[in-house]
Amino acid sequence: MARFQVLGPVQLTGRDSAVNLGGDKCRCLLANLLIEPGRTVPTETLMDHAWGAGQPARSTLHRYVTRLRGALAAAGVNPGTLRGTANGYVLDIAPDSLDLHQFRERTRTGRASAAAGDDDTAAGELRQGLDQWSGDALANVTGDWAERIRHGLERNRLDALTAWAQAELRRGRHAQVLDELVTLAGRHPDEEPLAAALMLAHARCGQHTEALRRYHLTRQHLVGTLGSEPGPELRGLFHRLLQAGKQPEPSPPRTSGRRPGPAASGDPGSGRVDRTRQPNSGRPPRDPDAQPDDEAEPRGTQDAQEAQHTQDRLATGDQTAHPYSSFHGPTVIHGDLVGRDKIVIQHSG
């Protein structure tokens, strides 16, 4: 069966090898039809996306459609699957032959499995969906339209990667996902769900300083580039890690069984926070030894001050800043992702 690809270079592969699509315009035309398979793409849209303002006569588009039908035939696909309609063109292909369809379906199934508590299936389905990618989406298609589509698909990919990492962490596979999370967090420093997953992976691997450092790096980036503090979920994880390390004889705390509600002003269930509604307080760091003011400062300001104070001490090599420095031997933190109820520390040695 022929295979159509848009999650990487736009490509049509036949039984043995990739088929020559005949140039940039044919690739752009095919990409437009594959993003909405089975639906009519208006002629005006195809012309605008392929040529922009300097559009040729419509007969030129018809010639490229003929070339694309030839490429379909070379791949063993019935050229009649690309057909004209009253106002445009539609490409009717088997959904499973398109990598984008496979990605969307695997991601949907994986998320549903995670919601049902089946993290083994969730991790597997999400991984198979992510394996459909072979590079940047529409990598060999240029133009504003392609850039917009590329950005949206990359957002979908990042969300799926985060969901996969979260499922793997719930399975206890923190060591297996650590390296990939480090790479992803480096590429996307403003993604708080990724930062939270990486913090937890570091902590579970016994890399406690790195877990705290990741919070500080994320906070620095958010304050410096977006003018806002981390959201409540990431701050909550940071403080739970700090508090867990201060327990001389830690034990699982009692939990209410309740979980936090969805993040305000963000995408439901994504963990992302709407930065436009979280302006930076603009206050300088507060002396941690100073007496409290008569009027208590907002919780976000206090969190920022504590984070900055810990960061400053870590940066100067002050080991007492590390909340785990009083423990002997490796320490492993077990607990679910940000927003879950408990963190339990086990000591060895």
C-alpha cells in the first residue's frame, strides 16, 4: 500500500521507493490535500497557498493536478482518487495510508487509555503515534501557510510527547525517559508540563539538585522572556519536593483524595497557563531573614522569593541550600506528576 507523509518532508512512497512529485508546487498541492483528506480544498485556497499574491491563470493549477495524478499512478494509487469538485479538489485515500491520521488516532487512543488509568496502553499508543514523525512537518514546503500548519502540528507533537512522558513516569520508567525529557526541555524552556515531568524524573533518579535547578531555569526563562512567574502547578511541585526533603523520617502524608481543578485561563487538561493573565509583580527579591510586613505578600511573590533564595545559594555552592543534604545515601522520590497527592521518600544506606 502506498504511504503518504506530511510529518516530515511531504512524500509519497510506493511499493519500493519514494515517488518524484515533480517540484515545489506539486508538493504544496499534495500537502494541502493531505491536511484535509477526503474534504474539498477550494481552488482559491490552493492557488493562494501555492503562489501567493502573484497567481497565474487557473489552467496552471490544472496542469499541476495532472502531474500529481501521474505521481499517484506511479505509486500504485488510482489517479482517480484526486478528483475535481464544483469549487476545488479532493483527495480520497485510505486513512491508514497517511502518517498524520495514524498520529492523530494513536494519540486519541493513548489519551483515552491514560484517562481510564491504563498507562501501559497509553504509553504504547502515544509512542506509536510519535513514531510517525520523521522530522519537521511539511519540511520541504515553503510559504506562510506551510509555516502556520507546521507550528500547529508541532504543538500537537509536543503535547503528545508530554502525555507520553507522563504515562511513562506513572509506570515508574523515569530512567528511560530522562534523557529525552532533558532534550525536550532544552528545546522548549517555557513548557511547564515538560519542566514538571523532568523535575520528577530527576528526583526519582536521585538527582535532586538537578530537579531543583530545572525549576530555577524554567522560572528564569519565564520571568526573563514572558514577565511572569511559573504557574501554581509547577510551583506546587517545587514546594512539595522541598518539603519532602525536609522530613527526617518521612512517611506518606494523609491525602484528601482531591485533585486540583483545571488551570485557569489555559487549555483544558494541557497544564499550560495563559501567560497574558499573569503579569510579573516587578518586586525585587526579598531578604529571607527579614521580618514579615504588616500586610502579607501574595503567595506568588513568596514563592518567587523562596525560589530565588534557594537558587542563589545553590549557585554559590552552598550545600545547605540543598534540602536533601542532611540525608545519607541515595534518596529516591516516588510520586505522581504535578497535581497528584503525595511524594514519598525512601532512603537506602
